[in-house]
Amino acid sequence: VSKQKLNRSPNPFSNPFSNPFLIMMGNMAPGMGRPGVILLREGTDTSQGKPQLISNINACAAVADAVKSTLGPRGMDKLVFDGRKVTISNDGATIMKLLEIAHPAAKTLVDISMSQDAEVGDGTTSVVLLASSMLKEIKPFIEEGVHPQVVIRAMRVATKMAVQRVKDLQVPFEGDKGREMLLKCAGTALNSKLISRHQDLFAPMVVDAVSGLKDDLSDLNLIGVKKVPGGEVRQSFLVRGVAFKKTFSYAGFEQMTKKFSNPKILLLNVELELKSEKENAEVRITDPDQYQSIVDAEWNVIYEKLDKCISSGAQIVLSKLPIGDLATQYFADKGLFCAGRVEVGDIVRVAKATGGQVQTSTNGLSEGILGRCGAFEEKQVGDERFNLFTECPSEHTATIVLRGGSEQFIEESHRSIHDAIMVVKRSLKSRAVVAGGGAIEMEVSKYLRSESMKIEGKGQLIMQAFAKALEIVPRQLADNAGFDATDILNALRKKHFHEEGGTWFGVDIDTGSICDTFKSNVWEPSINKINSLSAAGEAACVILSIDETVRNPKSEQPGAGGGSGPPGGGRGGGGGGMSGMMGNAMDIANNGQRSGRLGKGVKYMKGRGGG
């Protein structure tokens, strides 16, 4: 049989290479039971074994090289341009997110950086450096043929011992020292940020804002941060209550009263504006003069809503939905203040601070649903006007107003404030601190080295490698400050290993030597270090457990990527149908029944379909 005839065979199994998308078993050799070869989709990239593991470790090291220079008070900033927006930051989580790393294994470092940011808020760069340093120290064992599972078992034991050591060393605080501890923790978090020179302003501001939440520390959205470009950074201030930018206003706004003492506040989710019908409505009249009765009915509806708001006794009316020009002028004539289109977060904070309840209808407004505060004022901040609610009876919320010369500076200040808020929150929950500046890492490294001598076998060497990996933090702090990292590490090892009272000695970035960082007030919440060690150890174990990577090419089939619905929108078409019916139902629920009276002989008829 010729080769040409074989290729023409209609049986696809006679020539498996004719269809690259076929997954099949190869022919078995006569008389033998060996399995055939599995053919994957054309273009599929596979790599496995030791080279794959080494490749993943190298990728993680490359990621760490990109962010290591941002660590510490002398860390450098990174400028990231995504084609539209420029971001200047030295926050590890922000940089990792903006880099858009494509390597599948290296994305694990992005995940642990994000989890550290969500859990603690600070230490996002440290956790990436620790994980990559652990992998770097373990790499020689993998190259020499040590089984990855042996390494993983030893690393999990070392991680557990390191976390326990931090818990043993942590210093609890209670009572009068609480605020002092929180101020120092906030100052340490701000040390490595762009606003580090102004920590004397921002650290008390952050502590006061978080302490004002009392026991409700779970929702940090109750601390609002507003950004006002222009001015100097030291013009930033804290409002013990709620502040939000003046919303879009209509004619008559300037005539309203802008300052109240002990006002009552009405919070609404109601539209106080004359709007055209959202459905096809048809009104038949027998006399042209009856048209005026239709117009009067619509006006009576809006005036009835406004009168109910005024009769409730409120001096300030806030709504998530628009408050039109008619309502604005009407409230101004009655001596009230109103604001529409207020953001949902601001309404929630006002309700929390003043004790008010958001209403979805103007019917049945009572004294009990109104909020109260000691003072209300509309204040000029830069080029913006802000509405300030202060002296609230329930101080469970606060607002920080940030000033700055450029947009990038204000954005980085916001990220710095967020990190400090998270650190203070965690400090309040854990009620324990440890010394920073690489001191806790050196002490844990010393402990693991001594404990490793009690272990037999390969685990001893792996634990020692883990202990050496922890030295990356003081080493990088010294490098970023421009000092000789080798000399500083040697001094730290001597202090921690051979001298008494060296537990809290770390890097002194001011003098280029070592110092007792606990006495120097470089404090961090212990949960920060515990979470960093746990996340870094777990990430290293996950990467070491990967021995094969399969990259499948994207489907090139036309139309792949989700089906599409029918082109039409059902009966009624356009923007009507069910959505129009639901909109009408919500209007009735929000606004109550129509109360305007139509003239004699006038009929109100609903349309037959959506618009």
C-alpha cells in the first residue's frame, strides 16, 4: 500500500497527526501492554520536573527584584504608567497590582501581597521579599535533588515555629499606654510613606479617627477620606463627624441657610423633582380648559411631598436622588437646607453619626426617624465647598480631608492613610506589638538556627536556610538607606547571638549602625509579622509543590466566549416592557399614591406598552 493511499484514508485514527486538535491514544506495540502517547492541543506548552521548579523560583525572584527597593523609610518610589494614568507609589500591593504579572506561578506573590493589604494593611512589600528569599535559599536543595515534599514538610515546621516565637516575644499593652502605643504604630506605618515628614500631623489624626469607631472596627468605610487638590499637605484636617463635597445644586441654593445649631436632619431616598411620565400615558379631555386641572394635579403631588418634609420638623434635608429647582427654592423660602444626589457612602455615614434613618417615602414621617447633630456648616475648603456635620451624638464615624499640590501626591497620601488606619485597627484588636527595623526577623532567625541543631536529617539544613532567608528584611533596609548591609548584618548577628539584651536590636537608618528599635519607638502590631511569616511560608510551599505547568492556547473557534441573547427585547421593544412596569411600581412605592384631583370629565389612562 502506498504512502499516498494511507494519507487519503477516511479513518482519522489511521493518521493521528492529520488532526492537531485530536486527543487520542497511540497504537500499542504488538504483544505489549505499554500505554500510548497522549497528544495535546496544537500549541500547548508543557514543562515539568526540576527545570520547571527552578523556572518558577527564578520568576518569583524577578518579581521581588521589582519591589525590593521600596522597602523601609528610605525606600524609593515607583512610577507606573498604564497608558492612561500615572501612578507614583512605594506601596507593595499597589505596585504588584499595577504590574499585571503574567507568569502563572509568580502571580502567587501578587495574591499574598493583596491578602496582606486586606488583612493588615502594611507589610505588603515585606511579605513578597520573605517569600522570594525563602525560595532563593531553598533553590540549591532542589538543584541537588532533594525531593520537594521533604523541603515543604521542613518549611511548614519552620513557619509554625517562627510564628510561635513572634507570639512569645510580643509585648501586650493596656490602659493608659494604649494611645501612646497606637501613635507609635501609626508613625511606624507612615515612616516609609511619602508623607513621613508629616507623621506628627497624620498619626494623631488616624488614631483619633479609628478610636472614634468605638467597638465597631469591622467597617472602615465609616472613616471617609476626601481629597481636595491644592494647598499644602499640612492643611489636611480631621472632622469628628461627616464631611462631603457640595453636591450639584439648582437656582435658589445660595439663598438657603448655610449654618445651623442642633439641627434635625431628614434622610431620604426620594426624588423631589417634577419629572415626565416614564410610561406611555394618555389623558383624554372633553374641554381644553380641563388641561389646567391636569397641570395642577402634577404640581399638587410635588408640593404635598415638600410640605410633608417641612412639617416633619427637619431643618436639613438630604437625598440620594435629585432635589430639583422647585424644591430647592421652596426649601430656601422656608429657611431649610437641602442637598440632592448625595453619595450612598456619605448618606450611610450621616445616618450612623446622627442616628437618623433613611426613608423611601415622604408619608408617615415622624420625630423618631430624624437625625441630630450639634452643628452644621457649609465651609470653603480650597476651591470646593464642604458640608460639615460635627458634634454628633453617636461619634461612630469620622472624615479626613486631604490637601496636596498634585493629584499623584494626594492619591499616594490616601494610600498611606489607608495603611496607617489598617495598622491602628489591627493594633486595637491584637493589643500587642513587636519592634520593627528588622529586629524581630533577626531574633526569629537566631531562634530557628538554635532549634535546627536539635533536628536530624535534611530538615536541619532546610530550617537553617529558612532562618537565613529572614535576614532579607534588615539587609534590604540597609541597602535602601545606602549603607553597607554586610557590616550591619554582622553587627546584628553579634548582638543577637552572642550578647545579652540584644532581642530588639535592628537597623538604625539614621546613623548607619544598629540600635534598640523598641526604645526608638519603631513598633509594629504583632499580627503584621505573624501574617507576613504565615503567608510567605505558605506561598513558598505552594510554589515548591508545582512540578508541571500546562499552558493551553485560547480557543480560536468563531463565536467562542459566550452566547448572545435574542436581538429583540420582547414585547414592547426599546427601553420599555418589564423595566417600564417595574419603574412605575417603584415610583408608586417611593412617592405614594397620586393626590392631585383631575377636573370633571377628565380620565387618566395607562399606556398599553413600554416606551
